[in-house]
Amino acid sequence: MPAPNPFPGAVPSAVAGAVRRRPLRSALIGLLVLAGAGLLGSAPAGSDSAGRAPAAPGGTLRISTTSCGTPPAELPAGPLSFAVTNTTTVYAAVYLTSADASLAYAEITWLGPGKTLPLATTVTGGQYAIRCVFSSGPVVATGTIQVDGTASGAVAGVLPMNDKELTDPVNAYRAYVEAALPGLLADTRTLDADLARGDLAAARTDWLTAHLDYERLGAAYNSFGDFDDSMNSTADGLPQGVDTPDWTGFFALEYGLWHGWSTDRLHSLGDQLVSDASGLIDDFPSEDTDPGDLPLRAHEILENALQFQLNGIADYGSGTTLATLGANIQGTEEVLSVLAPVIQPRDAALLAQLDQALPALAAEVAAAKSADGSWTPAAKLDPSRRRHLDGDVGALLEQLAVLPNLLTPRNHA
């Protein structure tokens, strides 16, 4: 088990992917290397098995609670690498910043006692400093490092973020979820009423409506406790797969509606879904939302949609995974909208690109819906259209992958 994170709000790369949802599976481990902005949370490409950085100007730094080491006073522009050793008995975060500490260019987010890691990046001419933040409280910095010359591929500095800056986005997103939950409950009741009278044709239509209500809330599921497992678990990993007796939720209903389950069994599942939706409304105000979840989910929602929806893996008979992909895009747009105030001062160009790319992708997915309201199953998409959609989702994911580290709190950077 990893040691606890000594820096509230910071996300050690070793534990960043420790999130769970069925059918969603995060593959974000290791994405907390912000190459575009130059903030490196792990050893850079080309480092050896011991974590030592490639040869580059910089040298060694032995840090303590009273000193952040003694780097060279002058260095050439281009790749820099400092081998940083923590000589203390506490944890440290280490940053390469501008001389006035207004921008961060590289980081070691979690340096344990007695450990050595590289602080490496590429910078152009200017004045810099190294800043050390210890879990016991001290914050120390070096003198100014003068970097002379220019360098191609130099990283852009990132405006450090205080963890309190995510408070308003979290509150705004929670308000969005609380406003949406009554609609989810109403639509599960409509579905249950269909099942109670045995109208399976109406139930198939109303199942999709209610399921998309839920899928638009993709950034909140970690705050849903056991309700997410009950309402939105696939049969993956269940002891008897789709024949597991206590399987409940949207996917169990989907399978049953399209595979001939009895109306009594389906109605029982509908009753349970209504009970869960009602319980979720009562429970959600008491559940916490981790501020770090929002930047992570901004990437993760579509990452998992690519894996499970566009590939049709989460299709239990309805052929509507592209509709779910559309709902996931809407969920991502909502996350982006509440995060926009903290993204704007850090990467306005990225925000503008995302504001264009998400609606364009939504329109592309919507084209898979026929005039009669039916959806083309993912497996039946025209191959060229499928490749184009796959490429567009992949390109968008590359942009969204920047957000978790861009918006990692760096209280003392």
C-alpha cells in the first residue's frame, strides 16, 4: 500500500489511478506528466531504471528543511536536470519556478526521506529558482538561477493553483447534480410504470431516457457511494455474469428488456432502480466530493466512453452505446464549464480548443441517431465513419489529459 499523500490536494502519480467504477475503468495512471506545460511528476523519458535523469546541466541538490540546495548560479538554455536528494525524515515537494515564484516549470510531487529523483525540464533564457516544500511545514528556496540563451521546445510555465480555488467549481458541479437527480428519479418512475403494466416497448424507450440521465452525471459517481454499484454496474466480474441473481441497475434492465426476461423480474428491477434513485437524492448531500475528482473526470469520462461505448463493450442489447457516448460528452462539457474559471488563467488556448472540440464531437455522434429516434449500434457504424469518430475522440482525449496535472493544487509552488 502506498504511503499516505503528505500534501493535501497533491496527486502522487503512483496512486492517481486509484478510482473505481463499473463499467468505467480508469487508465489514467501515469498521465500526471504534463508534457505540454513541462510539469513532470515522474522521471522523464530516457531516465534509467534507478530514476536517474539523462545527463544535462543542473547537477545535484541535497535538500533539507533549512536549504533547498545550491544549484549553479548560471546555466545555459535547453534541457536541465537536477538530481534532488531529500536528506530529511519528512516528505518534500520540489519545484523549478520563475524567480518570483509566479510560474512553475517542473516538479517532484512526492520525494520521500532519503530518496533521490530528477527535477528535469527544458527552459529558455530567464531567471529561475528551486523551491522546496516540506510536509512538516518549512518552505525554502534557492537564490536566482540565471539561464542564458534560447531553447526550442522550452516549456511554458504554469500558474500554480491553491487547493481552495477548486471550491467554487466543486460547489457548482454539486449544484448541477442535485438539480439533475429529481429528473433521474422521475424518469426511473416512468420506466417502472411501463414495466408494471407490461408495456415493454415503452419501457425500452424510457429505459434509455433514464439511463442517459444517469450517464450525464459521470463526474459525480465517486460521490454516489454504493448507489453507483447498485444502479450502473455491468455484469463484468459477477460470479455468474448476466445470470447473477442479485444483479441490478440499468444494465441488468437493458439485458432483460432485450433478452426476454419476464415482466415480473423486470418490474422488480424497476422498483429497485426507483428506490436507489430516491435513496441517492437523500444521500448525496451528505457525501463528499473530492476537489481532485473534477479535473480527473474531465479526462476519464471520455476515456472510458471510448473504451466501453464506442467499442460497444457496454452494449447489453439495446444498441445505444453511441447515445451513451453523447451523454458522456454532455457530462464532460458540464465539468469543463465549472472548471473554466481555473483553466482560463492557466491555459486559455486549451480551453478555447476544448470549447470548440466538444460540441463538434457531440454533433458527430448525434449523426448516428436516425429520424425515428433509433441509434446505429457501434458495431454497425460505417468503418470509415468509425475510424473518424475514434480519431476525433482520441485527439480530444489528448487535450483533456492535460487537465488533471494542470489543475493539481500546488499551494507553495
